[in-house]
Amino acid sequence: MNKLMKAVSFVMAASLVLAGCVGGNANKAGNVGSNEANPETVDYFKLPEPVEMSVIKSVGPGLKLKSGETIEDNEYTNYVFNKTNIKTKVLWDASSTDFDQKMQLAIANNEIPDAMIVDEKTFRAMAAADQLEDLTAVYKRYASPQIKDFYKSTEDKALEKATYDGKLMAIPSVAIQADAPSILWLRQDWLDKVNLKAPKTIDELKQVLHAFIEKDPDGNGQADTIGLTGNSFQLATEGGGIHDFKGIFNAFHSYPMIWIKDENGEVVYGSTTFGMKQALSAIHEMYAEGLIDKEFALRKNPDDLVLNGKAGAFFGPWWVPWALIDSLKHNPKANWKPFMIEDAKGQYNIASVPVSNFFLVVRKGYAHPEAAVVYSNMRVQAERTPDEQAIKLDPGHGLWPLLMTVDYADAATRKHDLLLDALAGKVKKEEMDGEMQLVYEQELRDRKNPRKNPDDWAAPAAYLLGAGILKLPMNVTDPVYSAMTKTMESRWANLQKMETETFYKIVLGDEPINAFDQFVKDWKEQGGDKIVEEVKEELKK
């Protein structure tokens, strides 16, 4: 696995420390999201009497157990019981590679645990099959103010996503929206060398890329630098991808691979819109001009171009500085800065990340559905505001009976503001959590010796620079659907293959831009039109 892709995996895991298509109608979660007064005092974190709650476990290859511990009985499950009065029982466990298949078989046979975490497709299928307990009432009564506050940061869209036929049927995760914008990362030292300002538009970006290729920005006297990087597997990614062209697509109001509503309020697949054709044409022109890495469609490790100082421009998410540590070790003068590319009207366009990807569901008929809510309260508190015992535990460890990310949707920008306040003396260091105290100390050291220690530079740069870009006013398009319909189960893989192949051929010049029109026609005829209707029906539920 190449180094930047390893960084992707690292930061996705780190999002459990940082943190953890809106299905359904807009007002579905209005009641469950309210903060009604409970009719009697409720302990949000501990049930009055011990209860048993069965679960199933995915066991990763690197999972370590201490002497005497088991998957069912360990320091994490003991912490859960001591804090909540919930005794978790593991019905079965499986390796991470076999877990999903075994879980789907269990669901098909209706042999499901009391509580489990599933993806959106599985959640909606179980809800449709009447396998899930209605959590509306227990959420209202038992959800802690803290967890409600996290959901409020999504404008209750997470709760809407977990609502089916007007009922709250799951406790949803919360995705960090900071991953939504595709940021242009440029070497400021190269910009200074070629005497150009940071680009704001596609045309200005092209001017910068010409200079990066033609004006020897690395100063070695050789024509060995390239323009923009790309990758060989996707022209645009749904989340926080590196080395794609999502930032260019968004500048044309196009949102590849995402279900959205068009200007008329109709559900459409983002890859079939007119803006998509315009963006593909623009990217092809850039490639034809030599402004994009000529070998990007074949290159296995585009990150090598960055690490070896041959590229000074690529698109990526806010947390890219963590992925640039090795680049700075090779060249401490590499001064990476983030920028956004605007559309023809001067707006920055993004598609939000699906607000929830995972759902804690409860088996229909389970006698204590409130246990799932109390467990969620406890685990979120243990991760966000840990007590002395929780501090000794690893918040992201796989031995937690149920593990799912719940945090503020805007966690990255909140930490950006917190760090700025600490540096300005408005917040004392000891008032911050352990993570931000460390970042604060790293920033102080980096200010004394800029980029001398890349490890000290990375985290502060991510929060101050990357997350700082997120403060810009942005035109946000929300995905409306991110699950699977019945026809998608049999047709989607072929439709996606056709999409990827056609779009790469257009960009590389192997097909004319009008091949996009034929793609849209074929997409509709080969199942797309039927899928659109199915998505519309799903959104009514």
C-alpha cells in the first residue's frame, strides 16, 4: 500500500478519535430530535437493574487480548457493565473478512442479536422486513444531552437518516463533514518561485500548472516537474479522496456517483447531469494540454510524485498534512498550502458527506431497547469526555461490544477554532482535551523552527490550514440517498464499470466528449431509469 493511501487509512481510523444521502422526508425526525423533559428522572448512563444484551463481533487480524481475557469478557466489557449495568453476550464472532457474509445469513434466518451495527443498505432492508424495534420512545427518554447535541450538529439529519416510516428505527453514526470539500493543495514555495498568486478559477489553475511544468520550480535545471496529479481507479471519490479531480467537477456543479436533486427538485444520479459533461470536457482539455500527469491512468503510486518533489499540485481533503510528512522529510522547504477552486459565479461548491453510514439497530421484541441508547450515551461519553477509567482504555479498540462514530459533524472546524483561541491566550492549555493539548504544543515548537520536524508540523497544519479552509462560505448539495435498491443489487456493478471506463476514455481522448451522451442513454436503458424510480420510492418511506 503506498504511503498516501496508508495515510488515508490512518486518518480514517483517527477519525474515531476526532469523532467516529439523507434517506427519508425532511420532517421525519422532528419529534425524536426534540429535548422534551422526561416524565421522571432518568440516569442516562446506567440502568436501574442489570440486563443482558447480545451482540456479534467482527474480529480484526491484529486484535490483542490480555492474559485471561476473551472476546466476551475483557476490560472493555467490564467497563461497560460497571458503568451501565449492561452485560453483553457475544452470540458469535468472525474474522473481519467473513463477518459480513455470516451476518447477512443470520439476518436472512432471523437469528439476530439484541443489538448490532449495520450499514445503510442492511438497516433499510431490516426495517422493511419488520425485524427492528421502534426506538422513538426510548430515544426521547434515555438519550443524553451530549448525544442529542451531536445529532443537533447535523440539523437532525442523522436522525432523519435513521427514520423509517415515521419511526426512529436505529441510533445513527455521525460522519465528519470536513471530508466533503476537495481542496487544492499547492506548494507555496513553487508559487513564489514562478511569481504567481494562488489560483481561484479553473483558468488560473491552468496558468499555475503551466508554470509548474515550464519554469523549473524545483530549481534543478531539468524539465522534470509535472502539473496536476491523478489516480488510476477513480476520477472522483465520494468522500475525502486524494489525487482525484472532484474539485474540478464541483466547480461545474457536478457531483459524480452521488444521488442528488436537480434544480427542479427531481432525483437524479450526479454522474448523468449536464455539469458532468462540462467537467469531463474541461479535464480532457487540461490533459490534452499536458497539465495533468500523462501517466496518471496507469500510475500505481501517484503519491510518489509528491513525495519525490516532482508534483506541487493535487486535490485532497483537509487532513492532507498528515500524508505529507515524508514529503517534508525529503524537502523541508516544501511549503504546502490549501486553496479552493470556485465556479463561474465565484462560489465554492461541495457535496456533503452522507451524514450517517452506520446504524445501531435493536432486534424487534428485545425486552430492553433502552439498553442500546444507554450504551451509546456511555460510549460516546467515554470517548469524548472520558473519566479516569475510560482514559486507560483505547477509544477505538475493537473490543468494545459495539463501536460506531458519533461526534459533532463540524468537529474539525471546532478544533480549528479551539486551537486558534489557545494560541491567542483565550483558552488555557489545561482546558483542552489530551489530543488538542498535544497539537497546541506541536504548533508552538513548529513556530520556532518551521517544518524542521514534519511530525510537529502535520497536525497543526491540518487543523489550522486544512480545517481553516472549511470556514469559507460554501454552496452545499446534500446527497439524498446512499443505500442500495433491488435493481442496484444486480445492475449497479456493471453500470459503475461502464461509467468509469467511459469517463476515463473521454479524459484520455480515446472517446469524444459526445460519448457522454451515449453513456447516459445506455445507463438509463440498462437499469438506470428503473433505479431512479426505486430511489424515489425509497425516499417516501
